[in-house]
Amino acid sequence: MTREKVDIATLEDMRESGDYDRLWRSLPEEWSRGDPFDAQAARVRLMAAEIHGRAGRVDEMEAALSPYLESMDQVPFGVAGKVLLTISTFKNRRSEPGEALRVAVQAKAVANGQGDEFTFAEAAQAQGQALWSMDRWDEAAAQFQEAVTLYGGQARSYRLGVAFLCYGSVLERIGRVEEARESLERGIRLLLKSRDDYSLAVARVNIALALNAIGEYETSLKYLQFAHDAFVQMGHKLYTVITLSNIASALIWMKDYGRAESYLAHAVEVADVQCYTQLASTFEIKGRLHLLKHEWDKAQKALQAAVEIAEQAGSKSQRAEANRTMGRLHLALHNEVEAAATLRDALDSAEDLRAQLLELEVKALLAQAICASKPVEAAAMITEVGAALKDRRLPELKKTWQAASKQLESLGHEHYFIISDSNMPTLAEARISMLKWLWARALFKAKGNAKEAAAQLDVTPTYIRKLTKLIPRDLLRPGRKRAKK
């Protein structure tokens, strides 16, 4: 079948199956010269725009969409929802997530009015993508979950695979890594049946992040290497940089620092202007590597670069991660005051993002920074982190929590009594609390006989009378219960 004679239904089938390579080869050679406001010609133009966007060619995507970006008035109603959907994707790829969200909501409304269930489902996914880019991860997860339900009901296996990919990826960001792994594995199984190597590679990158969190570094590395080879073959520079950086991160966990450094150097070498915002993560990983090698100056320079790039990109998540690692550096250098300030900044961002694992890690690090100066707050944080990690397999995070717990336990007795009761901020009150406990214990041993208890403690009756006023009445007779009224 020649490119000129292929019909729109065949093209739609290729898109629906995820066979974008064949779709690109099958598009009519004159697709850009037809009337952009003819319904069939518009649909072909939208497919071309979508393919350019997937390949990271944002300028070419914009050129394909230019008639609709200039005016929507002439767009046939039958394809208006699809046009808005593609414009939303374009806006998101051009780092305009707020506008992408607005247009996605419009696309969803138009599709609903048209009774176009397929476009409605894709608009829900586009909404999720825009919310994800805006760091509104909980809302994004809800939209992706809706897309999963809609695609499942429509028996669209390829689209369902992509929705599982998106849903699992955002779950990983908010720290629900076990659920993320399950969703991403389901997405990979479905995508393996399609011919969409791009989405399959993206799924492998994101499942690798979840695997790193639960300590399966070798499996993570295998997924990342598969993904890297695919992106290199596609010529997709942004994801090539992402995979190179994440391979380095996995190697760092595996303590293979030499190879990790070479992958990071290659990532910086490959990156171009379009990859600039990704370099915040690359430099954060680089800072982590130098920190582990005790190269303090290099670590500080890399992390300062990561913070600056993240701030310029407006990425709250990248900034939080960079500040988290900067806090680790300050702790290693025993700069507790600087560490606490930096980590509190990271904690604010993590809480805004509702990034659970990042929040827990920052709290464990912050507890170490304030352990001596604010032991009560540190103890509360350590208790919260320990409870959240109870039955979860998160080895690196547990190591951070254990280090914080050991530091708290190593404090002197004066600190310990202050920590034991958050209502007693002074040492004098802590001593009173200790005496209360000793008196109650002595009374218990003496079976409620106050004189015998006083003798055990070697104190005078006058002292006992004064101390008795401070002790709750129930503790004076430990063996007897109050009668219920």
C-alpha cells in the first residue's frame, strides 16, 4: 500500500496499536500541504504532530499544529476534541503545564459533548500528565487511575499499558514504590505486545527507580541498560541523559563508583539545551557520588549547581532532592546548623509534594541535625519514620533511620530524661519525673506502705509529704483500683 493511498482508518489502527514507526512511514508525503481544516487532513496532521512530540522534536510539533494554535474557530467540531488533546500534549512538552492542563480540561469537555469515549479517556491521561508536570502528584495519580479504568472498559490494551506506565510512575514519585512496581510491571507486560519501543523504554526507566528504592539494584540496572540502548537507537537525547544518570545512581548504590562517574560524565557530555532541566538530577547524583568519596568541595559545587538549575526550572522535586543531599553533606562536615536549615527547606517541599519516601528520609536526616539542640523534636521525627518503615523493604532509608536512632540513643542521661517526657523542657522537671517514678516503684514493692517505701528510698517523711503532692493519687496505691462510680 503506497503512502498516498493509505486510508485514515488504517492510520488510526496503527496509532491505536502503538506502532508509531510504521505510522510515520505510512503518512501521506503531502500531509503538510493539505487543508488543515479538512477533518481527515486535520487528523493526519495531528498524528504527525504527535509523532514529532514523542521524538522530542517540539519545534516540528509546533509547526504541525500552527494552524490550530493560531485559531480554533475553523476546526471541524468532529475533530475539535482531538485537536485540543494534541495541543495540550504540545504545551506540556514545551514546559507550559498550566496551559496544558487548561486545554486538557477543554478537550475532555468537548469529547464528552461529542460522545467520543476514546478521546475522553486520552484527555484524562493528558490532564494527569499536566498535573504531574506541575508537581501535583496526588491529583495526577487520580487522573491516571481514571484513564486505567476507562481504557480497561474500552478494551484498548496498548493505551491501557501506557496508562499503567503513567500511574505507576507517579506512584513511585509519591513513595508508594510497591504499588508502583506492580502497576509498571503490568504496563510493561502490555507494552511488550505492542510496537511502541519508546513507551516500553520509559516504563523500564520508571520501574528501575522503584527497584532502587527497595534495594534491587542489579535488576534496576538491567532495565536501565535496555532503556538506554532503545533511546540511543531512537536518538532521543533527553531520555538518553536520564538513563545515563539513573544508571550512575544504581551503580552508586552498588558501590561501583568508577563506572558511575564515567556514566555521569557521559550524561553531561550528551546533554544539550533541551536537556538542561534534567541536569539538576544529574548534578544531584554527581554530588551524592562525591559525598560518598569524601570529596567535599566537588560535592558542594555539584549540589549548588543542582539547586540552581532546579530553581531556574521551577522544579520543586529536584530542588528538594538536591537540598536533601546538601543536608547530608553538611552533616558529614558536622555543620549541624546549616544542615538543619537546608533540610527544613527540603522537608517543606517534600510535604507540599506529598513525596512520602523523600519526606521520611529528610526527617531522619533532620533528626540527626537537631538531635543535640532539639532532642524532643528529633525523637518525635525518629518515632514517626520508624513507624512508617515498620514492614516495608526499603534498605537505604532504613539505614538512614537507624543512624538517626543510634545518634539519639548516644545522648547523655540529661538529654534522655528530657526526651522521655515532652512536657518537661527543663532538667529540674525531668528529675521530679524520675523521683515520681522511683516513689511509685517503692510503694509498689512496699505494697502501699508509705513508711516502708520511704525507708527503701532513704528519704525523710517530710520529703515524702512534699513529693506526695506531685504524684497522681492512683500511683500512691498501685495495688488498689479506684471504685467506679
